Amino acid sequence: MASPSKVARVCSLVGRTWTVTPLSARHRKLINLPARRPFITSTWKGLQFRLDERTAHSSLDLFKKDTGVIYRMLGLDPSHVQDNPERFRDWAVVFGDKKISSGRHYWEVTVKKSQEFRVGVAEALMARDDCVGTSSSSWVFGYAQRKWFAMTNNKIVPVTLVGKPDRVGILLDFEAGLLGLVDTERPRIIHAVSGRFKTPLCPAFGLWDGELLTHSGMEEPQGLK
């Protein structure tokens, strides 16, 4: 065989001096003044990440500008892959290229072309000879043998989920220590796991069949708690 507040920028006129003559009560009655509406431009953007090739196991290939990953059964000879201490050596795992140390973040993963995978988060400094889900420094949701499960520290908890959706969401609340698996159709949290997040986390993916495609820079769906 790895979860925002909206920010608004108000544009105002500066550097000008205006002389204002108060209106009399009579004039105020005659003139219908339009309501003031400030010009507001939303600058909020969700967590944006790509998959980090430096961490990818030699059996994994990245595609679509490093937002997707495909599993190659034979893979590359590890000796032909650039030696990098950040690369996973024993397990088909790849990390996202962003470190998360605070806040609430949401992203989605298209999973319809895989029958065996894990998606979630892991500590950025997680040992590269471990697999996501088997250590205490990773928290994931997995799918194998047509069943969903949550996994951390090598402990597996079955997740009740009828069928297999084409796409799932991942919700991370760093301060609350929460990782949620989200039904993107409704939307709702199907299952949540808790953890004590003390060091920066990365989106994390394990893949042993087919391919996954990530979708980041997304706003959290309304109604999730």
C-alpha cells in the first residue's frame, strides 16, 4: 500500500479633500439619495496545492500539472529516481506541496478511477519509510475491497458509506484537531477522526490502483460543522 475566513478589501477614494454643504431639512425631503454601497472585492481563496514530486514513490507518476497521480504496477527502478530524503521509499505515497499549521481547509479528490487508495493528512516530517495511516503522524480515510475505513496509528475503523462516489471531500480543522470525510453531493460529513495536530501537516495520498485527481483552492461547502 494528510482543513477560512473570508477577507474583503474595501476600495475607497483617498488623497482628496471634499467640501460638503449640509442639506436643509426641506432639501432632504425633496432629494432621494441612493443608499451608499462600498465597492468590495473578495480576495478569499482556499488552500491551493499541487502534488510534490519530490515526495512521490517511484511507482507513482504525476499528471495534469501535478494535480493528479497514477499508479504504475512496475513503476521505476528506485535507482533511476532522483535521490531525495523527502521521497517515500517503501510505500506508494505522495504529499501535497503545502504545509498547514493553522486554520480550516477543504479540498476534494476524484476517486472514481481507483479501487485502493488513502486520502487525508500527515505530518510534513513523517518518516518516509512509513505508510500513511500506519503511524501516529498520519490521519487518513481509505478504500479497499469495496469498503471505506478511517485509519491512524495502524488502527482501522470501518466507515459506513453506501457505494463508492466519484468524488469525496476532505475537511481539515487544525485547531479543533478534526479531519472529516465529506459527501460532496449533499454535502455533509460522513465520518470524522480526531487528532492532536502539533506540527505542520501536508495533504497526503496513498495509491495502489488506478489514479486520483485533486481539486484544491475550493471554498468549504456551507453547512459543514
